[in-house]
Amino acid sequence: MSDRRLPSLSAVQAAARFSNRRLTPEEFQAYVDAPVSEAEREEALRLIRWFKKRYPTPAERLAYAQRAYARWTAHRR
């Protein structure tokens, strides 16, 4: 059994409030204008390479996207 503890309810609620807040136009623009670090860029490229290896053809990528969309929208009903 893991010795890691789950976060408290108040921590989860605080994280939800923060992540669901509305940004001001200035906050949004600052986020959009922020430069991408080299580490972020490399991680994105690594994930893209993995995805393209796992789903090598456009048809396979589209089929994955359709399955994923169906999963995501199934929880909204």
C-alpha cells in the first residue's frame, strides 16, 4: 500500500476554484504571450513523436480522436 496521502478536501476545492476562475483579458494575454521554455518545447515534441509512432497514419489518428471524443462526451450526458 502506498504511503502517499490524498489531498484534503479544502485543498481540492481551492485547486478547483483556481483552475475554474475567469481570467481577466490582461491575465489571458500574459499567458498567451509567455515564452515557451526549451523544456516545454522538448516535452511537446516528445509527445508528438510518441503519438505519431503509436498512430502512424492520418486514419489511425482520426479514429483515436473520434474514440477519445466519444469517451469525453459520454461523461457529460
